[in-house]
Amino acid sequence: MEILRHYIDNFEKGRTKDEKIKAKLEEMRGMLQADGGDLELVSIVDKTVTLRLRGACGSCPHAQVTLKQGIERALREAVDPEIVVERA
């Protein structure tokens, strides 16, 4: 198990911030798709990630909560605590 953790840690170190963001967003897409929605990555500029919500998520009254309390929080925990997510 220790060898596996070492391999994963070294793999993560080799990935760029943008790659880590894209990978985390891809993980989260499944949850949105299960509710009839989706997300589209519009841009990553420095630490600002701009997303477009699609389907049910695009017109949901809770979309801003999904962006800030869901997606932004997850990206801050996984990638960088200073990431900001904006809606396109």
C-alpha cells in the first residue's frame, strides 16, 4: 500500500494545475449528469475557473450554490485553496 501511495503522490506532482482542475471537473460531471445537468469548462486563467452549466443545471435556481459550495470547494480542496469558480 505504501508503494501505491508513493506512486500516486509522484504522479500528482507531475501534473500541471490545469490538468488537475480538468481531472477534478471530469470526476464531478457524473454527479451533475445524474441530475440531468452537465458542465462545460470555458476557461482557466490563473486561479479563476469559468464554467458553463448545461441542461437542468443551467436553469436550476441552486446553480450558484452548486458552483461555490460544490465545485469551487472541491477544486480548492483538491488543487489550490485560492481557486475561484465563475459562471459563464
